[in-house]
Amino acid sequence: KTTSNDAFIIANDLKQLVSKTNFGINNTLTISLGISQYLPKDTKNDLIKRADDAMYFIKSKGKNAVKVL
């Protein structure tokens, strides 16, 4: 079982890896990652909406980050 904290650590490592990787395009790439944990009685839409809300929260604050909701 992956906890919210475990998912945050993995996503943050991925974010750092992307920003350090040379993709041969003469530009640094960044990513924003929204994470949501399945809660009892969640529908798949509830889970996706929280992850989407987390991602858009990050994008509104400047991008290149990880947010767990």
C-alpha cells in the first residue's frame, strides 16, 4: 500500500528527474503533479477531481511542484 506521503516522495523525485534531464530541446522541462488518495465511498470521479484540483492549484502558484489533496 502506498501512502500519500510515499506518493508525494515518488512524485517529487520524478519532478526533479524531469527538470534535470536533457531532452535535447535546448529548454528545461518541468512538470506539475496532482496526487489524490482513494477514500472510502469515493467514486472514480471524486478521485480524479481531487488530483485535477491539486494539479491546477500548483499551476496557479507557478508550476513545477507536487500537491497532495
